[in-house]
Amino acid sequence: MSEYWAEKALVKFQSQFDQNTTYNIKKSQRLSGSSKIWKYMDFAKFVGMLYQKSLFFPKPSLFVDNHEGSYSALDVNNILNDPLSYLTVPVDENLSKAEKRRQLHEYIKQMHDYVGVNCWHLNEEESAGMWNLYLKSDEGIAICSTLDKLFTSINDKRFRTYVGQVQYINFNSEMASLNPYETLFYKRRSFSHENEIRLLAFDDPNHRRFNHKDGAYVDCNLHTLIDEVYVSPTSPEWLKEVVQSVLEKYRLPFKPVIKSSLYESPFY
């Protein structure tokens, strides 16, 4: 049964995405293709990306924020108070409101088993906050690219992929969406510092193609994607040389490796 609802939700999402002028980057035209984007990760994940020649798209269930991809409070109220919404959301209108809420939670959970998410930070410069947020040690890496290069680097025909700019809203008083996939482009305002660009990759509900229990490795042309590789401002001196060596091993020898100057001494 979940396959039926997932396919139905995906068809609706595709239509809404094509018409959207807020999170749909190409439709809104608010961002240039040359806008810089960053992906922060630890060294092990960086090597894994090179080895797999792909980007990993984890399922939303792995995210720490339990509001990730959820309905807002206004969305829930709209669903519960509008009988027509039951045509697109599988909720039994004869149940109590508490039971309906549980059904909505289970519905979102099931739908998110068919989608993976890959996240980037939109910024013309590196971010101290992002270094601190995503790195658990001094051996951190940041990949610098552009929106255009991200668009063109994804070359995996197995998955339908979409790129959007996350919108930050008040989850108590603003509407995200009634579609369980469109909600993934909305987050709480508390996370607005992430300034996130988000990719969604969809599994086929009827012919499952996700190649990992926690999501999917999506083929990516890393030569196209990577402009520069930054190493953490607090990284040991040897890390830059190791990163250069690893890039050479995976046939990306001419990509610049830059030690972040974020915490260098001032000019006096």
C-alpha cells in the first residue's frame, strides 16, 4: 500500500516543483548558476566520496532534527479540518484527532523511505559556523563548487533528482506543504544559518533501486563538481599533503587544495 501512496505523492510533487517559484532555484531565478556552494565533511567521508565516485543521499529518518520533512502545525490542522485532504493523504476521517495525528506521522515516515537528501551550504565564502557544526575533529574537509556544476555533475539515470533552496519558516504559524516530499524544502527558522541548498533523489516505489539501507549512492562526475578542496583551519599541517595525495590516487590531481586561512593572525 505504501508504494501506491509514494507514487501518488511523487507525481504530485513533480507538478508542484515545476510550478514553484520559491524553493525551485531555476524557476525563481534568484540565484546565479555561478553562486558558490560548500559541502563540509570529515576526511573519512571525503575519501568515501572519491572511492564511490558518488554523493550519498541519506534518508530523512537519519537526520537529527525530528522536524526534518515533517508537516508544520498549520499543515496538520489544515489536513485534520479539511475532508478533501483525505483524498491525497491516507487518513481515516472516522478516527479521533489523536489517532489521525499518529496516522500522519506514520504516513510521513513511510513516504520518506523512498527519498534521499544531499545538503550543501550556499555562501560566497567559507563559514566558521559550518566548520564547527559539521566537523567532529580537526581533520575536516570542505568542497567548494557552484550551482551550475552541481546541476551538471549528477549523472545517475537510476534516480529522479531535484535541486532546491531550503525555505525557513515558523512551523507553528506558517504552512510548509501537504505533500510529504515538498516538506523537505522547508525547515524551522532556527536553522536559517545553514542557508541550505538541498538535492532530493527518489527511489522507484515499484522497483526499488536505492543501493544502501540508509539511502542511495548517486553517481556524480566529481571532476565537474569539485572546484577547490579546503582543509579545516585547525587541521594539522600534514592533512593538506594527504588530501593532495588522495586526489591524485583518484585521478583528480589538478584540483586546488587550500588550507583555510579563517583563523590566521590579523595584519598587525
